[in-house]
Amino acid sequence: MLGGKNMKDLMKQAQRMQQEMMKSQEELENKTFEASAGGGMVTVTMSGKYHVKSIKIEPEAVDPEDLEMLEDLILAALQEAHTRVSNETEAMMGKLTGGMNIPGLI
């Protein structure tokens, strides 16, 4: 009988954790992350689902003679925004799982 109670408690705990995870994922998906490159010359806004919401480019960043620099700034801002979303996701999951690395959750 003792083993059954422990299993029931474990199942309740797993259900609570799943509910908390779903709530946290929803909060993360509704959150926006902003990152810039080139001292603010290019700014990217990304959702918690990694969807790019906007890209703002300062006029000074547009040099027809050096489009490669603008491309690099856009790429850098996108990568930074992606990193911020990833870090937030990992932090959120770490809180929920108590630091356990559970494959497939992130």
C-alpha cells in the first residue's frame, strides 16, 4: 500500500510540474526580446517563440558602398535576440525541473 501512495504523490507532482511548465511556456511565448548591434544601429525584436517581430535600422547604418556591414549588424542582432530567448527558456525550465536536464523539454 505504501508504494501506491508514493506513486500517486509522484503523479500529482508530475501533473503540477506539467501545469507550471505550460503556464511558463505561454508566458515566454507572449514575451518579447530586444537585441541590438552596432551601438543600436540595428535592433531586432523577437518573440519567445523565436518569431522576428521587427527589425529597425538607423539610416546611418545604410551605406550603399558597404552593404556587408549592414548584413553583419542584422545577423549579429538576430543572433543576440535568439540567445536571449534561449537563455530565458533554459532559465525557466531550470526553475521548473530543479536543474535536472530532461531531454526533449527544451
